[in-house]
Amino acid sequence: MQRFSSFAGMRKNPQLLLLLMAFVMPLVFSIWNALLNNFVVEKAQFTGAEIGMLQSLREIPGFLAFSAVFLLLVIKEQTFALISLAVMCIGVALTGWLPFELGLYCTTVLMSIGFHYFETINQSLTLQWVAKDKAAHFMGKQLAVKSFASLLAYAAVWVVMEWMGYSYITMYMLAGGIGLIIVLLMWVSFDTFTLGTTQHKHMFLRKRYWLYYALVFFSGARRQIFMVFASFMMVEKFGFSVGDISLLFIINYVFNLFFAPKIGRWISKIGERRALTIEYIGLIFVFSSYALVDNAYLAGGIYVIDHLFFAMAIAIKTYFQKIADPKDIASTAAVSFTINHIAAVVIPALLGIVWLTSPVLVFYIGTGFAVCSLLLAVNMPNNPMTGNEVIKDPLSWANRNS
């Protein structure tokens, strides 16, 4: 009887569902990502042109994430999140079976549609289902779960392919198949939750959210500096091997596993304004250090510190949760994901051209992004809430003087 009541309690726990979804996504995606470069070169003979096209196609669904609002007209958010996870798993499972250019483009887009829609809806559900005073700590727990899943994925790749000698097809099928089974179990094991306020089902931009939009944009720009150019510098300038880069990622995930929940709890204590101010001051030093560093070990240390700052970006989400009309959360989550991906589409191409003549300048531009983010963060009130979104509102000033 006690076991039954415990299981019934689990069925009615929306936070457990959020954590399970947070586990499945990186478990499947990390395997896809870990195998991608070797697979496309060995099996599809990709050159830089094809991999560039594939990565551009992968980002398009993120740029179109705003369209999730329209799908919410006919699908509940919880159902949409699970369907999106299932689509991602199917895309990954099919990848190994289509080792040619068009096939890989198609499976990548399918996987990416599921991935980006899930990330959009997952953010919305988290902000709706978790109380404001517990959101930062819970998001830290989500990051820890994601890190554990990523570590498990890397270990699975090593065991299944290096030790057991199975093929790419087997690894992709295992990743997508196991992920899909877990999604189906979540579908039948959890109640349909109706927590939160009924959401708006149309797209909009609100002037009072302008600071949140701006922070999200520069967060996307900062992510591209880290993901594209910092990693590339490790290989081009310091000669890091695949094993070296993998070790850096493992260190990053281990740090998140142990420290992300503590960072979330710390943000709850000191507030979003102080947390983001500390993050952006740190990033100014990080990006400037990338430009100046000449020692491989020091560069690796900076890379780990850079990744650790990602956990502090939780504060952007909790800031929005505190200022938002509860009915705006789903639509704004979709729009903000698109805003974030404007940088993802534009920054790599533009700064890739700059890199050809001055890699140092790329990182100083990153420093500029961090300075812009810092100026935005200090305009955030210590106790943000509806009606107290910013300290000074330049939009209101412009309206009075127009």
C-alpha cells in the first residue's frame, strides 16, 4: 500500500517530470553531437562546406521557435514537450541509417525541430510549475541532471563503440531508441498537469520586457563565442586533440553536476541583479584572457571557468519569471528563444570572417558583448516584479521626449 501511494505521488509530481525530461534530452543529444563529426567524415565524406551547411540547417528551427505559440493552439504544453522529445529521439535514431548528404540534412533538421521546440516549452513549463522562490535552485538541479546525462552519454559512446566495437548505426539506434522508450514511459506514467495560468496563444513583444529580450540576445552572442571560437582556438592555437577537448567537456559537466544546484541556491539568496553583475564582470576578464593567453593549460582553465558561468544565466530566467504576467510565459519563452538564435545565426558567420585576419579581435568583441550585458544587468532592480522591471527605462524617456 505504501509503495502504491508513493507511485501515485510520483505521478502527480510535475517537478519530477521536468527533471526526467531534463535527463532524456542531453542523454540523446550528447550522443548525436559526440559522434557527428567523425560520422559525417567517415561515412558521408563531408568537407567543411557540407558540415557548415548542416550546422546552419540545425540552427534554423531555433530561429523559428516562435512558431511554437501557434502549435499551442491545438496541443497542450505538456503533450507538446513530450512529442518534441520523441521527435528528437526519432531523428537521432534515423541518423545512422542515412549516411549521405541529403539524408543527414533531413535527420539533422528533424532532430533539431524536436530539440528546439522542447527547449522552448521546457523553459515555459519550468517557469509555470516551479514557485518563484524555488525556481533558481530547481534550475540548478536541472543543470546538474543534464550534466549527469551528458557524462553518461559520453561514457556510453566509449563503452559501446570503443570497447564493444559496435557501429554508428547501433549507437544512434540505442540513443534514440532508449530515449523514445523513456519518453513513452513518461507519457503513460504522469498525470496531465493543469498548474499555472492559461497561456496566451499568440505572438507578441511587450515594451516592459525589453531588458529581458536584450539580456537573452547577448546571452546568445556570448554562447557562440564559447561554443564556436573558444573551442576552435583550443585546437588551432594550442593543438588540443579530440581527447583533450573531450576531457575539458567532462570537467565542465562534473563541475555543473556538483556546483549548479549550489549556484541556483546562491542566486536565490543574492538576487538576479548581483548574480548577473558578477557573471558579466567575470566574462569581461574571461574573453580578454582568451585574447591574451599563450599557455595551453591556462587556456583550458579559462575554458572551464567560462563554462561554469553558464549556470549563472539561470538568473535571466528567474528575472523574467518575477516580472512576467503569468499568461505571457509560454509565448515569451518562444519569442525569446528566437531572439537568442538571431545571434546564433549571425555571429558565427560574421566573426568567422574576422577570425581570418584577427582571432584576438573576435575575443575582444566578446568582451564588448560582456560589457553590454553588464550595463543591462545594473539596470535591473534588486527586487524585480511586475511594475518594477527596470531602474531606468529609456523607452519611456524616449516616448516623453518624442
